[in-house]
Amino acid sequence: MKETFRSNGKLLLTGEYAVLDGALALGLPTKLGQELSIEPGSGKGLQWKSVDEEQNVWFETTFTEVELKPNASISKGSDIRNTLLTLLREAVNLNPEFLDKMKSSLATSQLEFSRKWGLGSSSTLINNIAQWAGVDAFTLLWNGFSGSGYDIACAQHNQPLIYTLRNKVPEIELLEYNPPFRKSLFFVHLNRKQNSRAAISHYRKNVANQQGFLTQISEITRAVTSCSELSEFETLMLEHEELLSDALQLQRIQDQLFPDFKGVIKSLGAWGGDFVLATGNESIRSYFNKKGYQTILAYDELIP
């Protein structure tokens, strides 16, 4: 009997970095996500196959019964294999019955978006494994890895949400967020991934304990959800960018790469990589194309 689990990808419109310390953040689940299907396999262990959006198998391995036990040593393998094994073992720690569930199974993880896009290949995988194992996805994330958990919230819901961590407990407020100016919003991929550790270090050093900063970010998040004019939205995006620029000691991406752009550009998630939000009309496609950026998605293409 085949089992199927699915999770949504994510974009973070407001609250990057600050969400780690309890600021309100506006998360946007995406139409694209990742699906995990479970079928009977051959052999006693767990066969694993990861498939990209073009149906190419980009990772394949088999875990033995012994390997899947939490107390077994991890043999040398690729980072991808070891990370996946850590995740599966942590799920067994949370639900020991999951070990028997994995035996003699074939798991196929199917991405619906490019691995280069940063839309949540890890968070969708974690949430899918949590569903399969019958464990809490937030606990699985925090026991095995780290992060605010907003991406797990997006994985689990089909509409925009305000996410906050209160005393390390996630709080999720679902929204009917459908801005009337959405046809003026575009997502542009910067063709690069960003290691956020250095930026988080700057953030921690400069503002992590400044309640005023967190309050300002939360106020912007609330204002974004209720504004109806593009000009007001752009002003809020600029305010947010300037606050984070000071906090991270980093130049805004618009100043750095697109100083001649007529609209507003805002980083989404880790600064310097993955997607940015750009405001304007369809003509911005040619602007970014000329600068070498080919992945430009309209708001409605990506957000339900």
C-alpha cells in the first residue's frame, strides 16, 4: 500500500533574522513544495530516492536496519546521506515504532521546485518525514537542526501566516492575505545561495537583545498585512530593509546590485542569496534579464 505526504515551500516576506528572537514574521507558503511517497521495497532496509523537478534522480542510497537505529555509529558517507540519516534517527528517537515502519520500504522524495531556489527543500523534507513518522515536525527540526520554524509552519499550511516564537513555542496566525497590488510584485532569483551564519553573528552581536528593534519589525509585519496601496507597501519594505541593514552591518541588495532600479527590492530570508521581492510592472522582466537574472516569477505564479 502506497502512502503519500506533501509539504509546501516557503518565502519569508518580513521578519528575517528577527523571527529567531520572537518578532512577528510574515510567511508565504508557496504553490510548489515536495512530496514523499512510501512503497514496499526490496530488502530489509530503507531504500531512498530523491528526484528533482525535472524527474532526474539526484540522490539515491540504501540504509541498513542497523544504521537506522539511533545508537548505531554513522559510517563515512556524503553530507547529504549523513544529514538524512540523522533526521531519520531523530524521528526514531521521538517515535521508536517508526523504525519498523521504515524497514523494507522504498521512499521517493519528489521536489516540485529547483534545488537552487531556496524555497525549502530541507523544511519540506523534515515536515514530510515527521508526517510519515507520526512525530511533531517542530521538535524534529529543533532536535536535529536549528532555525525559527517558520518554514515548518509554511510547510503545514496553505495560506499566508504570521509566525512568532513565544518562549520557544511556535504561534501561528493564518491570514487572508491577498494584496490588491499583487500584480506589481515579482520574485527574482539571484542565482546564488547564502551562508547566513556570518549575518546571524552580526545580528546577534548588534540587536538580538534590543526589544525596540524586535517591536519595530513586528509593527512593520502587522502594517504589511493591512496596507492596500503599493506606495505604502514599498515604504514599509524600505523601512524593513534599512532596519536589517543596520542590524546586519550589510548593504541593502538594491544598493549593492540594482542601484538604478526604479521600484523597491527587498531581500527574502538570508540576505544576499536566493529570492528577492521586486515591485513594478511586467517591464521589470527585461531589466533583470539584461543583468543576467532569468528566473522572475509573478506573485500569483508562486503564492496561492
